[in-house]
Amino acid sequence: MIAHIDMDAFYASVELRDHPRWRGKPLVVGYHGPRGVVAAASYEARRYGVFSAMPIAKALRLCPELVVAPPRFSVYSEISQGLRQLFAEYTSRVEPLALDEAYLDLNHLDGPGRVVAEIRSRIRRLFQLPASAGVGPNKYVAKVASGKAKPDGLLLVSEESVLGFLWPLPVSELWGVGPVSASKLRNHGLVTIEQVAHSSVEELTRIVGRSGGDLHRMAWGRDDRPVETDFEAKSLSCEHTFERDCEDVEELRAVLERQALRLQERLVRQRLRAGLVVVKLRWPDFRTETRSLRLRPGALLAEVAWGVLQERLRLVGQPVRLLGMGVADLSGDDQPVQLELF
């Protein structure tokens, strides 16, 4: 069995733990100011419709009494290292996904549900933080289960109950299905995972493209990806495809800064420093281009990427279909230099 352990509202939970005066109040972690974005939102903040990746300015409009706590990546990274050491006491096969989540291969252990319950209890005792977990026969099922266990819960899905668990769920719960693909599937009458499972691969491929076969396998609860423990990154990247071609400069900048935040987190987790920033753009006619720029010492990651993006927008003068950001020329460092974001 595979476990997916996910720290609940990790950054926000750490800040609430360390600042008792904020407990019970709506709180987000992010850089205060007109260009800041929400890195994490407490459950109290979510009741106001505030979620991660939202501009701070919008979050404050939704909840004027919101507490905005600046990120402390060194603290989050230290906790993450402690979590990995804890996981290693149970299995050598651990695949961290971010500072706050990881897959654990528990196939060699009896009673995986009991083991994960013990791990969650120790997380609470050692770090005073909540964690949700899902346990299933593969990574996909475990990931969905941990999401359903939130907040601060545990859900075990046995091999025999996989289809009963997955099939009533909406197609948006399928791995790799974003808003655009979900809309395409719904437009063809495919609303639940069960309906996707009973569709042919050929039909799914016509609807969503090459990922049709993968969706069909996932809909049947099949996922043969192993828990990967050895991975040497050559570059890190993330990208966003807009549902409609975007020409709103503020929205483009907000997306870029969210990507910078995600990349910063991954650099800290993997103890890496970057020498190059890369911006990827796809235009309405599907032309795709990348532009890279060397990162000087002390350079601001998001600002360098924003400068590249501004120049291309000015020269091309078209809306953007896809925006991506990456870092390359990576090197390890036992004492990594943390890039500033903004």
C-alpha cells in the first residue's frame, strides 16, 4: 500500500502554532502589498472564500480583518526535514512532493493504516501540527484519499473498495484533469469518474487528446507509477494554461508570482540554487517560445521573470495562451542561498 501524507494548510498552521495571538483568526501567509499572493490560507480564512494563489489585495477585500503573515521558508524547510527523518523511520522509500507532502511506500509493512495513524500522531506530538493522510493501493488513490480526509483525518481505501470510492467522484478528481479538460469532458456528458471509466480510450482521446488513455486507466483506479526516491533535478518548472487567452497584465503578473513561489519552495526542499530563470510563452496561434536570463547574485526571481515577460508582451502585442516559468543551471548547496521572490 502507498500513503500520501499532506500537512494541512502547512505554512498557515506553522504561523498559528508559533503566534498564539493569531489563533482563531483568519490568516494567510504571503507578502503584504498590491503584488503579493496567498501562499497558504488557514481554514478560518477559507470560510471567507480566501484560498492559496489568490492575490493578497483580493483576499483583503473578501476579509478586511485578515492577518497577513510573511513567509518564513527557513522554518518551513526545517520542519520538512524533520518530517522526512520521521518518515525514514518507517520506510526508505519516501518521495517528497513539496515541503508539506510526501508519498510513502508501505508495501513491506503489515497494517499500513495503523502505521500511518501512528505517524500522524507523532507529527502532532513532535511538531504540534495537523496532517491528513490517504492510504491506497497506488499513488493516485492515496492522493485522492488524503484530499478527502482533510482536515486532519485519515482515509484508507482497500484494493476491493477502489472503484466504489472513485466512481462517484467528479471528473475533476482525475489526475491531470484541470479546469479546461474537465469542461471538455462535461460538455460530452462525462460528469463522474464512473462515466469516464465506461468510455472508450478512443472517445477520451478525441475529447482530451493524448492523455485519454491515462484518464481511462486512472478512472479504473490503475496507476503503476512507483514511489521515486532517487531524482536529480536538472531544472524545475511550472506552467499555467489559461481557459481564455489572457491579456490582463495584472493577472499575468499574479500567475508569474505564484509560479515563483512554487519554484522557491521546490528549491528550498531540494537544497538547490538556480543560475538561470526561464519564461515560457504560448501565443493564441500556438507558437511557443522560451526566453532565459542569467540570475545575478541577489537577483529577485519574480522580478527577473517579470522583466522578460514585459519585454515579450510589448514586442509581440498579443494575449497569452500559456505562461510558464522555470529555473535551470541548478547546483547543490549544503547552505543554500534563498532567492528573494519579490
